[in-house]
Amino acid sequence: MSNLKKALPTRAESDPTHQWRTADIYPSDQAFLAAVEQLRAAGAELAAYRGTLAQPGRLLAFLQRADQLGLLMGDAGSYAGLRADEDTANATYQRYEGMMSSLSVELSASLAFFTPEVLAMADRIPELLAQDGALEVYRKHLEDILRQKDHILPEREEYLLSLAGEIAGAPEEVFSMLNNADMRFGSIQDEDGDEVELTHGRYLHFLESADRRVRREAFETLYAVYLGHRNTLAALLNAHVSKNKFHKIARRYGSTLEMCLDGNRIPPAVYHSLIGAVRDGHPAFYRYMDLRRRALGLDALHMYDLYVSIVKNPFKQLTYSQAQALVLEAVRPLGEDYCRRIERAYREGWIDVYENRGKRSGAYSNGNPTCHPFVLLNHQDNLESAMTLAHELGHALHSDYSNEAQPPVYRNYSIFVAEVASTVNEALLLEHLMATSEGEALAYLHNHYLEQFRATLFRQTMFAEFELAVHAEVEGGGTLTPDLLDELYGGLCAAYFGEGVTLDPQIRAEWSRIPHFYYDFYVYQYATGFAAAQAIADRILHHGGAEDYLAFLKLGDALPPLEALKVAGVDLTTPAPVTAALRRFEASVEQLEKWI
């Protein structure tokens, strides 16, 4: 646990050569504040278009000005957010970030008239498109609005729904405060017998411990706290799902699932197809669970035994420069241009590499719309951090290609495809390491690959089934009580893990600690994105699919997400990509069985 107690440098003490260059957005805080003033003045300017969009040239003028302000908003929001994340204790940048949040709400209110006004002139849109060639670039954008006409309410009712937005978000906000700010999990004894505080961040670290006592103690200690709040947590989840039911009724959708998927043009059949295909893959998963039990030398595999590696990690020391070289070599099948962009990211201030005191935890990519993307890391010298570098660079280059190829209105790609490019890079890195490894190192990589499947394809699909079940319960007039939630979740655990895993009673309450259940049918996209990425990586490496993939990266939001993925050679309207991924999973189980 010494690494958890090691003193961190301040931001000022950190090496600036490993910090991102926010000056590429604005050279100074003064320049940022000047942009904020421009945005503040824009609200009245945009509002002046209200009631005039049907007049000659006004719709085009509005859309072009909204694009310009969107780019300015993107720059200012990026600058404030990046600077705030460098040191969360820096009051100046926290204030700037809050300033941008408030400004976003103000500008959204100024734009509130736009959708109802476009719908009111729906019959004239084809005529306007025919009359003005410059308006053609906005055809898909306008068609996306018109497509949802049946679910858009009159302006007054839309206004009331927007006013209720803050109230509607209360269950998620209360859950977040309870989960992150108020809950304390006490302490446990680590491998050395020292008392160490148990936190969200350390929980996974303890579950990966080779000491089974540590794993069990962390598991039981954490869940004791959640079980102590089960009534409150059930009431919060019930309130959130009831909110979705209200909006489903208000917007005249057949189900909450249909409503939540409609924004991305995803038919519910895709959701159900994922669940069916993964269910068909359960026997291979049971086989992996049995392999895990045997490799760990256990009579019974418990839920706290799922995260510890069953093969010794030979990649414990992997410096950042080594990780850079590995990632660059792994993505070479994507061609010279892709590699040049990776090299630019390394040398031109895209990446904030190391942890410093107060820096935001985790990792992300910010696809800044006008200069270049930015990547936040908290790099450790291990394989997981190298995978994170590959992952976030996948996001970054997706944004870089999209920003370069698309007009502003289509630069932000759909969340449905957001995890594809990142996971393709991870898959390419893993394939590169497997091709250059043998013996224990190769066995470890197979174990790593199988764990990606367990955590992403199987686990997230199980979460997706749970979301479907709780929404069906509330839509049918039921109430989500703790006992009912335990029953629903426990039944899914039994189905997904099979008889070869001992379902500790605490796991029935895992629903109570998953923040993603407040994200409205979001998690299934992790699973579909993972399956799509495996298929794309296979096409790149073995079937000449690199050019198709680069074409996909350049699309942004110019095509609906399912159509965009077809450009990369993946059709998620069928179960084929998921089924093919599951075949690779089973083949990897077979390879690891030979080692074990």
C-alpha cells in the first residue's frame, strides 16, 4: 500500500514537458474571459431570430451563427474544464468551470425556441432546402429534428419540461452525493496487516489482491455500508425510473427503452439482440469461471475472487516512454497518417501525463473543436496505463479526424460510437503484444483479454438486462422495493455466472452502488462498442479494413451511428458482431486452459 501513501508533487513542481498545452486554446486567462464576454452577449443575438426563421435567409443565418458560437463555447468550456482538472483545489479555475456551466444554461434557454419553430414550419423545410444550396449541409440536422416531431410538445409544454429538468435530475444528484460524499466504508487490514481506509478508489485494488482474506474483507466491509442504506437507495432508483416513465408518457413513446434510444436512432431490437447473443454465450463464460476457480486452487469461486489475476503479471514495469512506443507500433496497421497524428499527440502538448496533487483522477479525452484534442492521464508504469494511453488516444484521434473532416454541426459523434475507436486501439495493442509474447506473458495477455470480456461484454449486458427489468416493473405500475431489486439482480447474477460461482448474499445488493443505473439505458453501449471494436480490429489486421475504418473516423455525426458503423464493416442490426466476439472469447479460454 506504499504507493497509496506516496506524496504527490504540486502542479508547479511537475514537469511541464509532460503537461498539456492549454495555451493552444487561449494564451492567457484574459483571452478566455474575453471569449466569455462574447458568449454572454450572444444570448440576446440568438433570441432575436425567434419568429423569423421562415423568412428568406434567416434559417441559414441562424444555423451558421449557432455553429460559430458552438465552436467558441467548445473552446471556452474546454479551457475552463482542463484548467480546473489540473488542480481541483485551484479556486480560480473551479470558478471558471462553474461560470461556463451557468453560461451553457443561459445559451440553451436562448435557443429553446428553435426546435418548436422548425417543427411549426416543417412543411416548408423541403422548399427552403431546394431554394438555398448553402442550407444543404444542415439537411440531416433538420431531418433529425423533424423525425422526432411526434414526440416534441408545444412550446409552452416544452418550456415547462425544461423547467422541471433540475428536479428530474434530483435522484441521480442525491445518489451521487450519498455515494461519493457521505458514505464512509471504514478500514480493513491490508496484506501487511496495516489498517488502511477502504474507499471507492481502493476497493478494486483490494479485490485484485493475491491475499484472499483481503479480498473477502474488502467485499464484506463495502457491502455492509450499502446494505445499511438499502431503503434510501431503492427509493432513489425508484424515483429515477419513475421520472423516465413520466417523460415516456409525456413524449408519447411506447416504452422508456424506445425513448432513451431514439435520440441516436437505435431501434430497441438492437438492445434485445445484444442480450440474446450474450445469453447464448453463457456456456463459454461458465467455462472461464471454472478455469478461474481451478487456477486459483479454490473449492468454490466467490464474487470477491473475480478480479485477482490468475496468471502472474510480467508487465509490472512499463515506463511512459515504453508505453508510447508500444502504442505507436500497435497502430501502424492504420497507416502513416494515423501514426503521424499519434506522434503529434506525444510531442505537441496534447497529453497531461502524470498525477499531481489535486489533479482529477482517472483518464479522459477532450475533443476540442478548433485546435487539437487533449488527453488526461494519471500514468503509472504498468500495462493498464499503457492500455489507457491507447484507449484515450483512440478517442482523441476520432475527434481529430472528425473535427478536420466535418462542418461544425456534425463534429460531435454520437455516444453510441464513442467507445468504438478507443477500444479498437486497445484491441490493436493487445494483438501486438500477443504476437510478440510467449509463455507466461502470453498467458497473462489471454487472461487480460478474457477479463475485458467479463467486465465489458458480459457485465454491462447484465446491467442492461437489469435496467430493462426495473423499467418494465415501474411502467407496469410496480414499485422498486429493496427486496424486489435484490430478487431481480440476484436472478440475473445466477443466470450470468451459473452454478460454478458462489453468489455471496451481498452481491444481490450490487444494484445499489452502480451509478450507471441513473444514466438511462447507457451501459449497453459499452458492450456493443466492445463487440464492434473486436470486429473492426480483426478487419484491420486480417482483411484490409484500415481505409474503411479511417473513413468511419472522419464521419463524425454525418450519418446515423448504425450506418456509420457499416462504413467500418460492422452491422449491429444483427447479432453477428457479438456472436463473432464471443467466438474469440471461447478461443482465448481454450488457449489459457492449455497454460493452466
